[in-house]
Amino acid sequence: MIDTASTTRTTHTWTWQGFPICYQTQGNSGPAVVLVHGFGASWGHWRKNIPVLAQNARVYAIDLIGFGGSAKPTPGVEMNYTFETWGKQIADFCKEVVGGAAFLVGNSIGCIAVMQAAVDYPEIAQEVALINCSLRLLHDRKRATLPWYRRNAAPIIQQLLSIRPIAQLFFSQIANRNAVRKILLQAYKNPEAVTDELIDMLMEPAVNPGAVDVFVAFTRYSSGPLPEDLLPILPCPAIMLWGTEDPWEPIALGRELANYPQVKEFIPIEGAGHCPQDEAPELVNPILQDWILQHQ
């Protein structure tokens, strides 16, 4: 059994560009590991991994600005919600809080963020682990490959979300317990992993001021880097872990990313969905532990 109690008592605050950033840390010795969540999540999505990895490492899990317990400044005015922004946040966190280079681990869009950080600031990245990397299938450069109904619907929805009352109504429809549970039951193969604790963790930041605006800003963000843009120029080795039952990021497309020489290993996580670090920590944790110990 994984003891998550030690990761739920207190969090820490780091000030970045004048805004409070929430993070969690555990472990007093060994290499540094920085964990970066996916869209709509927070450091708590690593609550089943932090105590295990901290047995041999100094582990940090950060809330990207706009998510979790971190600040949600006004999009386009106080903050641009792009992967370049999040890459700089991760790099500055490594320099100012971690104190140097780290193993960077991401899930979903967190994978793009850690790769962006490594590309822009190679001195902070020891190696990277990508867990069910976001393929960004609604990106401007990928829409042509989608079925016509998805290709045409995406820009219409994005335009509608620029109208604030519509955006607020749409957000209210998905930021409730029943909707969040339904979304998680799509993302997770094992329904028993969709617990009240998980739903509470994802729901809590949704009531914060600015949550609607950040959601809309990222939903309308269909430019920026694709994983196939960053992988060829990644300055350090990478490994990929992929839940075989991911309905959003198909493993067949993930295997194509593994053809880049920077990817040293592609590891299927059998029976898991989009977030195997939370759904199947008993499979993911030993892989990450071995990876860190072998390459520190």
C-alpha cells in the first residue's frame, strides 16, 4: 500500500514573476525529480508516486501557473498560457527551488511542458520521462487529418468560447462532480481508480477566480509546439510510458513518437488509460525508480 498521507498535509509556495506557485516536495537526498501534471490537474495527481520516488530521490511536484493551487492571472493581460511560459516556469523552478538539473517527468500536456523546458533551458534537464504524452490532435497543423466533423467543429467551439457568458455556461457544465466523474471514467480504464478523493482534487481549483479564463485560454490554444517538433531537438535522453487503453492519445500514435533517436525506451503500461501514474502506480513507480537510479 502507498502511504499518501505525508503528501497531503502541507504544500509549499514559491513566488514566480510575482505570482504564488504551489508545489509539494518529499525526500532529503539523491537526485532531483520534478513531476509535472496534465491539463486540469495538479501536483496531487502524483500523490501515489511521490512517497515511493522519495525513497531514493528529492521529489518535487509543481502546479503549473493557471492550474491547481497556483495563481491564475488574467490570460493575455498578466500571463500568456503557452508551453514557452510553462517551460520557463519549470526551468526557473529547477534553478531557484530545486537548485540545479533534475529528472523531469510529465503526464499528458505536462510532457510538452517538460520537453519545452529542456529544449529552451538544457542545463536544467538531466533526462525526461513522458507518460501518455499529449499528441495535440486539435492543433492547427493536425486538423486536416481529423474526420470532417471534428475538423470543422473545433474552430467553431473555440470561437464560441471567446464569448464570456457562453464560456461560463460551458465551464459550469463540465466543472461539476458528475461531469468530472464521467470524463475520468473515459480516461481511466479501471473505474475503481476514479475515487471521490480524485474528483475532489480536480474540482477544488475549478472554483478559484480565473479558472474559467484559464480553461478558455488553453482550449483556444491550438498553436505552439507539437511533440514531434520538440523530440528531434531534445538535448537529453527520454523514455516513454504509455497506458495501452488510453482513449485520447492512442498508443499506436505514441509508438510512432518512439522512433525518434532521443527516445531510448517505450514502455506500454498494460490495462491503463491516460493517467497510468495514478491508475496503475504499482506498475509505473518501479519503472521510474529504476530509470532514475540507473541514470543519476
